[in-house]
Amino acid sequence: MTFQLNLAIGKVQPNGNPLVANRYGADPYALVFGDRVYLYMTHDALEYDGSGVVKENTFSSINKIAVISSSDLVNWTDHGEIAAAGPDGAAKWATQSWAPAAVHKVIGGKDKFFLYFANNASGIGVLSSDSPVGPWVDPIGEALILRSTPGVEEVTWLFDPAVLVDDDGKSYIYFGGGVPEGEYAEPGTARVMQLGEDMTSVVGTAEVVPAPFMFEDAGIHKREGVYYYTYCSNFYDGERPEGNPPAGEIAYMTSGNPIGPWTYRKTILKNPGHFFGVSGNNHHAIFQFHEDWYIAYHAQTLSKAQGIANGYRSTHLGRLFHNEDGSIQEVEADYTGVQQIKPLTPYQRVQAATIGWSAGVKTELETVAGERLVTDIDNGDWIGVAGVDFGSQGAEAFCASVISLDGGGTIELHLDEPAGPLIGELLVPAANGPENKVELKTEVHGIGGIHDLYLVFRGQIGIPLFKFVSWQFME
């Protein structure tokens, strides 16, 4: 057996960006619920030409929304995809699902979750659920917003929703984009509209948000009584008067009211090409998690590392800082990301699809168990999790739930790096028949304190080894 060790691609330790390396995810939107932040993303997926070569992302076949979540902002649990549109999706009237926006609201004493999405640029739909990860249903069976909706008849692109549930319980949806011919400086295509109490209807007439050089990507957040409308500026290459946003940057406006009037301020995030050498559209979401503010945005960093940066985007995370006067400091996008805000607890069940870094693996939904598993496990692949707190007493055993395949193999447990100190090995027997979920256990040694943990997979080359469901340590 050859003891190779495969390399991480895209997200390389100790960096936090992009957030995951086993999938793409664009147009991020954040929902904070309980002790976790959930990120909903356009499910970018590779497209191929007739010769099997990856071609430019056309977005035309995207009808799913990807979801990941985290309680520490470094280790992310992959929840898979929401089938939002199309014949197999919740909203069968829709053909695409782009640029999602998710929100939580208590209705009738119960937690309800709503997921808004763009059906290409022709309308906005809504799904609902009792959980941030679904299952999702289409509560109205049609689009929430169309060009027949009052106040949006002249909007070029009906897409890119953002939603605010205000302190008084009223809710608002922000959307729109595009540039009417020749109207680059004042496109007039951004809108805000009140949502009904049920969150699945709209009230009155949409109002114009007069965003200078508007292109797309509505964003909204509220802090200390100030409403911040954020958006991406258009790519007009002509003269821009002083005090207007440069091309392809995230800009913001402020107001003391959710529907305006608005005052333009400045830009806060340059185009991804400025930071990563791959330009493209710019999309963001601003949110508060515990006491701090963050900005999620996308860039073609994973696909660039794979040599296929053809419009396939990945979500990043950075800190956002407000000044004492309420203005927002400029954001420096990077690979470093944000600090882990709390350690991971290993003495409770951890889904295997909770990953800080990885090499070679993918995830898939196992329909019988109804869980997201780590799959495509080959010799030398691995997953790593950051900041695992084993405590002063340390651990004495490691347990794992796996689905045996023909190959079988071993899970090696290493500290601090994939080739770091070995603290234990778990033998995974071959299935020798139908796939079978088994619970396994092994002793560990020399472990205590806080460490990064790497689970390295070993087995026969060229044969799928096993599927990984979950793990935990025993004190």
C-alpha cells in the first residue's frame, strides 16, 4: 500500500477562505438562528462542452441552492442542496434559483423560515420551512413578485432579493437591478417593498431606491437605528462624477427609514479581481453574529486553484467594522478569513460533513439515513477540523459511524497537520456484500488541550474505501 497524502486545493490550512473546498457557492446570504449562521448560496456547478471540457458558467441550469452552516466560522457543515426550482423542485413553476435570501420570523408562536430566490431575472419566488435546512415547500404556488407587481414594471432585472424583519415586526424585501440603455448613472432599477405579515405576500407599491450606478445585488442591514442598503455598482467604463462608485464594487447608502429617503455614502469592497486576480460580478451579504459584524462575498478562488476559473464562484467571509459615526470601513478581501470564535467540542456527535479543510473528498446525501455524508474517499484523502478542545483530561477513545464499501480501510487521527502526531487508528472493515452502516471504536493516546484534528483515510488505491457519517471522542 502506498501511503500518499493528497494536498488541499483552494482552501489551504490555516486559511479560512474560501469557506469550503468540496463545492462552489455564489451570491451568499446569511441567516443567524440560535448559535449558528447559515449561508445560502447559488449552486454553481460545472458545465461542459461536447468534448467534456469545462466551459464558461452560463447559470442557465442552476435550480438548486446550496447550504452550509457553522457555529465557529471556520468549520462548516455541508447541508447539501435545496431543490428550489424545476420539475423536481419545490417551486415547479420556476426554471432557475439564483441569489437566495433567507430570513426567520416567529409567526403564531412558531419559528418559520422563508427562502426567497430569483427565477433568472424575471421574478422572485419564496419557499417556507419549519427548519433552516428544510424540507422546503412552495406556500403560494407561483411567483411572489413579477413585472405585474405594482411599481416594478420598469425594472430591468427582477432578481437578487434581500429581506429585513424590522424591530416592529414589519418586513421588507429589496430587489432589482440592471441598466436601461444609456442610463448608467441613474438606472432606477433598485426597489424596496413591504412584505405581508405572512412573509409570502407583498403590500402596496414598490418604491425606488435611487442607487447611483446600480447594477445588482441588494443587501440590507440595520444597526443602531440606521438602515444600510448595499449593492454592486455597474461596469460602465465611461466617466463617473466624483462621489460615485467605481465599477463592480460594493457600495452603500443609509437612511433612518427602511424605505428611504436614502443618502449615498461610498464603496466598501472592491471587485474580487482586485484581491484575487480573477474579476467577475461582486455579490455580498452583511450580518451580525454574536457581537461582531461580518461580510460574506464570493470570488473565483477555488475554481482558479483548480485551473477552471470560468465563472464558478466560492463564498468567502471577512470582518466588517462600523466607525463611531456609523460609517463602514473598507473591507480587505483575502484568503485568511476570520478567526475561529469558539473551539469545537469533540465529546458530542460531529457530522463528518463538518469540515475546516479537506483533500479529495466530496459530500452527498444518503437517502436512507437522511444525512449528508463524506464520500469519494480514496487513499490519501483527508478532512481537517480547526480548534478542537480535548480538555485537560484528554480523550481515551474515538468512535465513528461509517458505511462500509468493498475497499474498507483505516482512519488515522493526526494532530495539528495531516502528517502530524498520530494519536490513534480506526480500522474500517470491507463490506463484503451490500453497503452496511457500522459503529466503530478505537483507543487514542497522547491527546489533550486544543488542537486542529486531521482524519486521514488509508486503503487500497483505486477502490472506494467507505462513506463517513459522523464521529466523536470519549473522555
